[in-house]
Amino acid sequence: MTTSLYISIFGALTAIIVSIIGAWLANRNSMILQTRKLKEKHYVPYIEALHNLVADDGTNREQIKKYVFARDKLFLIASEDVIRKMLLYEEKAVGKANDLHDTYLTELIKSIRIDLKIIDKDFPKIYLKK
């Protein structure tokens, strides 16, 4: 075999390998973006349901139902850290003193933002305003 044949075979193999790697990376990035969109699709209704629940002082059965449904859907898609912080928030902060409530709520929101790959250096302490 001649040198030009070797170069042609090497070029063809290189092109195949590069196209396979490119397809794999594109698929991987697509999966990451789809997962992020799915998480956003579940986090937004959760925050909305939490807001509406607090706005009604937690007495409206319909708002409680919506909150629990939104929370339960998060068990399927949220990271373990978000689930831990969400359960901790419900256990330790709901119906408790404002400072404690605001601290746990801030930690929950921070973990949601981290799960969505939104990282802030100095995230402020937040609260739900009625």
C-alpha cells in the first residue's frame, strides 16, 4: 500500500471519530438542557403554590392542595439537596418565627437556584411578603 492510501484511511477514521464525539457531546448537552427546562417547569409552579399558600395564611384548602401537588411533583425531578431543604423548611419553619422561617426559605431557594445552575455569590436573605 502506498502512503496516500494510508493517509486516506487515517483521514476517514479521524472524520468518523470526530463525528461520533461531536454527536455524543451534542446529545449530552441536549439532555442537560432538557432536564433543566423540566426542572424549571416544576419549580415555578412550586414557588407559585407556596406564594399563594402564604398569601391565604394557609387556610384555603384549594391552595393547600395545589401546594402539596406541586411539592410532590418535585420529588421526581428535584435534587436531593432541594428535597432535604424543602422538607426541613416545612418541618422547622412553617408557622414558626419569621427569622427562622426566612432563613430556611432562603436556603431552600438557594438550593433550587443551584439545582438550576444559577449561582450567586451574595444571595440576600428573602421572605414571603403578604
